[in-house]
Amino acid sequence: MEIPYTVSARRDTGLWNAKVGIWLFLASEVMLFGGLFSAYIFLRLDAEPGDWPHGLLNVPVGTGNTAILIASSVTVVLAWAALKMRDLTKYRIYMAITILCGVTFLVVKLAYEWPQKFEHFGAFIKEDALGKYEPYLGNKHLLEKGLSPRKEITGHLHNKEALSDPNIKEYEIALDPVYADPTNPAMDRPHFWPMPATEKIATIEKSDVKYANMFLPKHSAYFASYFTITGLHGAHVLGGVLVFCYMMLPASTRIYRHNPEHLANRVEVAGLFWHFVDLVWIFVFPLFYLL
Amino acid sequence: MSIKGFHILFIVVSTLLALGIGCWCIWVDLTVGEPVYRTGAIASFVSAVVLIVYGVLFYRKMKRLRLIT
């Protein structure tokens, strides 16, 4: 049985069916991501001064990933245009580059950026103990400059067992540069190239800590939002890559041989989805990495 | 909207992002004073120009191939 309106437009909508379907789907996606972005913005606006982490993400890596996604949007359109020109070889080349870009994005995110966060540690100091850790926080200096105070000390946790063992009474942290030299503006975040933790070790008593954890979703509303939104976005990238892989299989070539316009239409709806996913990243990047 | 229209919109938004990153780099350079941000700003503005040129060429090519009418 032939499925109607896969190539020709319906008279009532003026569109072929898949195009109506993809736009309805993208409308629901706008609501999904829109809700998450709104939640992030309101959480951030409601945060107390100094409570919201800042400059913890790797800007050059994020910029590189953004460039990769923009490039993939270009290649997917070129793949579609190649099909329109009935050039199957070029279509395959451009589609392969698109898949490669998507996979590279995911590898960078899952094998580099996320694990880097899991290795980092932060301890929020209780209000009444902030003075005790002034040599690391440098809040007097910040106050003089009219800047928000620091309430968290971050770095690499030396005694990881302290997180689960109640008998260990303190955290030993190899400090991030900003806490090793808190009055030096050059050490302050953001850094273009991420600076590794220093060799200066701080001992923080657990009784002075309001909350401490590795940079996991439970660390803060910031990281909960970061992992939720980038994770959901990553799932969309993976979905797009799988669809593109399907479009490289012999089954798709058979569709092309039967009716090239049918495959071109399929690539167009997949390309629309891909553009939407990339557009979401265009908003994720400045929101999390820059602002 | 077709993929051509969405692609042009995407390139416009990407161009705005590149300009935004450039401005952000200048702002950080002025406040933190790391000269590497100046290079970042230049790279961002050059990227914005490249995107604009690409967008115009894409539109012209689609029109020439009668994929945009």
C-alpha cells in the first residue's frame, strides 16, 4: 500500500504530511526546552549574591562544540541540496560529515566535559564561618570593589573518602587558583583556558560546611540545570545522528532509486529537526558558558 | 517553513551569537585583563563576517538553483 502525501502536498494543508508532523513535534519541543530555560533563568534570578556558581565551564571547548554544530547544520543542508540535484555521492559525503560532527560533539561532551566536572569539588561555607576562611575567599577585597562575596571553595578533593565517612572531620582540597590567591584579579574567573587546581592545600572542617559535593547535579541548582539541559540536548543530538545513520543505509538508497524526491523530503524533515537541536545549543551556550 | 528558510534563520542567529561572543570577550578583557580574550574577540568577529558572507552566498545559490523561489 502506498502511503499518501509523502512527496506531493495535500490540497487542504498545502504541505506533505511529514512536514506538518515535524513542525507539530518541534512546537512541543519548544515548550519542553522553553520550560527548562525559564526554570534556569528564574532559579538564577532568585539566587542570593555569591550563591550562583560562575565561570566553571570550559569556554574554548564549548565554543568549539558550537562551531561543530553550526558546521553540521551547513552540511545537512548541503546534503539535502545534493539530493535535490540528484547527486547521491555528494549527498553521502555531506551526510557522513554531519554524522561525524554530531558524534564529535557527543564525544567531547560525554568523554571530556562531563567527566571533568565529576572530578571537581565544591564546599559551601556556613555564613558564620566565612571569616575563618577569609584567606581563601578574599571577601574583604571583593567588598571594597563592590563585588558579590564568595561562599564556596572549590578545587580537587584529596581525601574523597571524607564525602562518605562521617569519622573524617575535614575536607582536604587542592585549591583552584582563585582561592589560592583570592585578591589577585588575574586568578579570578572566568579564565579563557581553564586553570588547573594549584598545589596549595586547604583544610576545611566539615562543621563549617553548609553543603559539599563533587560537581554533580546534586551539587547545586546550577549544575542540576546544566546536566538536565545539556543531557536532554545530547539525547536529541544522539537521536539526530541515529536518524542520519539510517538515511545512509541501503534501505534509503532504495527509496532514492524508487523516488529521489521521497528521500529528499525525509532528509528535509530530519534536517529541520537537526537545525532545531542546533538552535537550542545556540541558546544553551551563552546562557551556561558566558553569562 | 522549509529547511532553506530555517537555515537562513539559523545562520542569522549564529551570526548574532558570534557577535555576542566577541562583545563578551571584549568585556572580559576589560575587566579581567587577559589579552587572549582580544584574540577571541577578533576570531568571533571574523566568524560573524564569514557567517554573513556564507548566508548571502547560500541565499543566492538556492535562488540560482530555483530551490528558493
